[in-house]
Amino acid sequence: MKNVERLILLFTIFAMAYFAVAKCVYAQQADEKQSFRLAPVVVKAEKRIEEAQDVPASITVLEEGDLKDMGIKSTDDLARHVPGLEFVDFGSRRHVLMFLRGIKSLPNGEPSTGYYVDGVNYSKPYMFNFPLFDVEHIEVLKGPQGTLYGRNTSGGVINVYTKQPGNDVSASVGTTFGNYNQKESRGYWSGPLVEDKLFLGIYGMAAYRDGYMVNDVDTGNKDGRYLDGKSGRIKLRYLANDDWEISMTMDAQQHDDGAYTARRTERNGLVKAGRADVDKRYHYSHDYESTQKNTCWGTTLISKYETGAGALHSITGYRAYHSDEYIDTDFSPLDVMRKEYVQKDSDFTQEFRMVSPEDKGPFRWLMGTYFFHLRADTETANLFGVDSANPGLKVDFDTERKNVGASLFGQGTYTMFDKLDLTLGLRGEYERASIESSQFNTPAGGPSSLTASMDGSKEFTAFLPKVVLAWHFNDDHMTYGTISRAHRSGGFNDVSAPAGSEVYGEEYSWLYEIGQKSFFLNQRLMFNVAGFHTEIQEEQLPLFKVASMQSYTANAGKSHRTGIEIESRYKLTSDLGLSANLSWLRAEYDEYYDPVIAQDYKGNRVFCVPNYTYGIALDYRRQLSEGWSLFSRADLMGVGSRYFDDANTVKEDPYELVDLRLGVEGEHLDCSLWVKNLFDKEYVAFENTKTGAAEDGAPRMFGVSLDYRF
């Protein structure tokens, strides 16, 4: 009942504010001297440059200043400030669980949300934990985006755009110090190599932090959940002539993190058997310290050529990913089982598209084609220890996957009566997935033998339409309605999956959305609201074999997501800003039967999806003297109740987090004090209820950051 009261109260506040402001705006005229307009926000959400308020879709946009003020340096940070976005790197940086509008991306499966950096797709969720440094702006598009972005965008799309070098020379160095021995160094240089022709940008950072999870078994290693990583980027931009621009980017990141520091809960098998105890919060007791080392690098080549018929874009991307993990998979002081996991990925993507000229009549269009070649090789070794039923047994799984595909897409918008926009789009996709997978068993002191193998290939096709109607009442108010389709690619489980579960098919989703985007008070107040209903068919769901500690994917159900999103910004004065957002979501299974445990989950809530999230923030900037100003920001973020299991028996109660930042900004020097999770709120980020292993949310973090600009 308390959760319902919270939701009703928040929704009432938003509704009262909306109607009160709507009444005021028509009841009085704003004095231009007292009007402090919100700056226009430009996005590339629909693969052309537009103002965000003119795009008939639900979009959260965070610009460079927002990212700095919010302290956003990772996708985990981003999720705290975007309504409807959940992100947990459960266990390790590779093991990512992500939800957008309640639609899940699974660690080893195909994602439901597209993730793009400068237009290049990062194909798997374990690539999404990208260090967000020197970012120009981020766009989070919500709801199925199949027509323009294609496969694996049922939840939406996250677009990250990094800074572009130009004629202005700029340079900066910075550092951060915080609790848990946190240290970070960063720097960049950007400027012309040849005036008006060739430009260079160099960016780099290194970060370290001790762990906040304590191992009660002395293994002689660091505390769990430590961070140790570095990242860099080099960008060249060339203006061949007035019509032709080319840019090339090379980037790399490397991390060595404490991993899988999960604590045991009462649902752990060893706890149930009386062989181990439940762990305290922020404590675990493993006889073997798990680690993960990963390297991710890539290169991007982007070309834009202006012609009389429109702009021709080419985006070429290559991504490589390598991860080495060593895991205590029994999560206990006993030597039951350990896992070694090695993964190597390589992705090649190519997009060509033609975009109509701006301001060339009532019809705007774009068309394009997209190619991809993805390869993933994994080597898994399960090592059974002296406390297991099969001491000395080693079980190896070697798997090679390939996905090759192409698509054609187009979208057009026609404006009628200078008010009504009709948008039609369609994408056709073809994909061929193949696999080779083998299992080898090696008993203690015995020879290795091939116990199972499989290979196969399957072709998939999809047609992804989109229809949008948008009515512009005037420059400040627009209403829209959308129907669109997206899909998640099918594929193969490895040889460890049960017989008959080797192949899983495509997952399809339909979106039905209506929304209103508005400015009030002479564009001092932005107020956007969207209502949506998404239906998912042939849903890909994670099933788990506890005996082998292996998961697999199956088309096991149908579900729906029905919700409301509200997002607002208000310029109270020239110095003071208020922002707020609310997402209410009902995510339920319409069909879902788990054959592993013979359990029917029809009517249950989707696991790990909160029934609401909200955020309220105040930011303040005031000039102290010439060249110096004071700034501060306070964020309150709330997360509603959620279940960690499909049976809806393990529930996490609602919680709130508070972040603060205070500092001074000068012509050359910025200094800020910051704290995240001010009141040191304890909460569970995720629990795998099948293994009884839980990951605690980060405790209070605080520190000081200094940046000097040359």
C-alpha cells in the first residue's frame, strides 16, 4: 500500500504542476526581461539533425554540462538519471543486466537495447559499460526502434556522441581523489594540425579504486569490487572541401576488476544443505578470489558528402573484445567448483545512408543499407574441487558463433497544412547465424574425451514497419502517436543446453505510444509526457541449469509493458534550474512456462523491473566575481519495488538515493566536492535466486575533483 501511495503522490504532483503551469501561461504574459529560456537541444535520434522537442518520440538527452554536473562516467551512472533505464554489471563488467522500459538485455544473449558510439553499434551487452569521458552528448531513445536501427532495439537505443576536434585549441588535465582510495587521472588535447583542414583530438584517462566488498576468507588478494582501468581515444577529422568531411577514430580500454563478489543468501544451495552460512551485507566468503580482465578496442571511419540530392553518409566500424575470467562459482569457502571463462569477439559493421536536404519542401526522407559480420569465440572450463561430488573433474565447452547479415531501410515524413507530419518507415532484414560447439570431459588423472558436439546454421528474416502522426499546434506544443515494430535476433545455445533447446527463434515486439511535448512560460518550462504499451511475442527468456552452472535462452513466453513517462525541466531563475522525471511501468508475463522446474509464471511481474522510478534535481550557478562562479547540484532518485525471481517470491523494497555536488568554476580551474548515495543507503542491486548469490549496491562514495584548462 505504501508503494501505491508513493506513486499516487508523485503522479499528482506532476499533474498539478502541468495544469497549473498550463493555466498560468495563458492567463498572463511573460516579461521578456524575466524570461530565462531553456537552451534548444539538438539531437540525431532519427539520423538527421533536429531539435529534440520536434522529434515525435520519447527521448532523454544529456549534454556535456549535464554529464559533468551529474558525475556521469559510466553507463551505470547514466541509468541513475534516465527514467526507465536499469543497468547492473552483476558479478563483473562482462556480466551486464540491462533494462529499458522493462525489456531486458541478457549477459550472454542478444541485447534488447541498441548501444551506439558515434554511429557504430556495440553488438553485445558486455560492451556497454563504456567509460563516458569527453562525451558531447547522449541520447536515450525509448521504445522499439527497428525501422532506423534494426535488430536488437526492442527496448530502445542509446546514442553516445564524443567530442569533435576543430580550429579552437583546447587542453585540459584533471584528477579525482575519493574514499576507498579512489584515484583518477584524465587529460585531452584538441586542435588543428592544418588550419581549417585537418584536426586532431587526443583523450585519455586512468582510474583506480579499492573494493568495498570484504572477503571473510583470507585469500591474500584485494577486497572485492575494486576497479583498475584505463581508456584512450585518438580522433582525426579532415575537411576535404566544403562538401566532404571525413573523420577517423581509434579507441581502446583495458580493465582489471574484482569480480563475482556475490554474497550467499538463504536461497543458496550450500546454505540450504547446512554446509555454509548466509553472508552479511558487503561481505562474502570465497576460498578463491574471482577476477576479470578485459580489453576492448576499435576503429571508426565516418564520411559525409553533401550532394545536390542530399547528404551521403558512410559509417564503418570495427570492434574487438577480449575477456578472461576466473570465478568461484560455488560462492563459498568450500572448494566445490571454479570456472575459467575466455571470450574473444570481433565485429565489423558498415552503414550507407542518403538523407534529404534540409528545408527543401514538405517531404523529408532518408534511405540506407547496413551490413554486419560478428564473431564470438568462447572457452569455458568448469573445475570440480575436493568438496564436490566429482573431485578433479574438468568439463570444457568450446563454442564459435558467427552472425552475418544485411538490411535495407527507408523513412519519409510529409508535412500537411504546415501542422501535420505523417511518417512512414520500413526495414527489411536478413541474418544467418551459425555455431560450432563441443564439450570435453576430463576426469581426475584420466584422458580427455569428447562427450557432445553440435554445429548448425539458421537464417532469419524480419520486416519492421513504423507509422507516426504528429500534430504541431504551434512552435511550443506537439502531440504524436506511434506504431512500430522491432525484433531481437534468434541464435544458438551452446552444447550444454538441454536436447531440443539448441536453437532459439526471433523475438518480436509492437509499440503503441502517444505523447505530448510542450514548452510553457516563454520556453522556461519543458514538460513532456508519453504513454505506451509494448507487446512482446516469442520472448527470449533465460533458463538456468544449476547442476552445470550454465544458462541458456529459450522462446518461453509472451509479455507486455504498459507505462507512463514524464520528463520536465524548469528554468526558475537565471541561476536556478529544476528538473524532474517519473516512469511508471507495469511489466507482466502473459505466457511463460519454465520446463526446467515445471513452473508457470503467467500473470507474474517481470523480474528485476521496478514498478516506478523517479528523479528530482536542483542545480544552481551564480557568479561570485569576474572569472569565478559557484555551482551546486542535488539529486534525489527513487526506485520502486521489484522482484528478483519470476515466481515473484523474492522482493526488493523501494529505496531512494541522494547525490550532491558543490564547487567553483573559473576561467582555467574547476574544483568540486561530490558525494553519491549521501545517506549510505543499503540495497540489493541484483540477486540470482537460482544460485542464491546477491550483489549489493555501492555504498556512499565521496571525493574531490580538480580540472585545469589551458
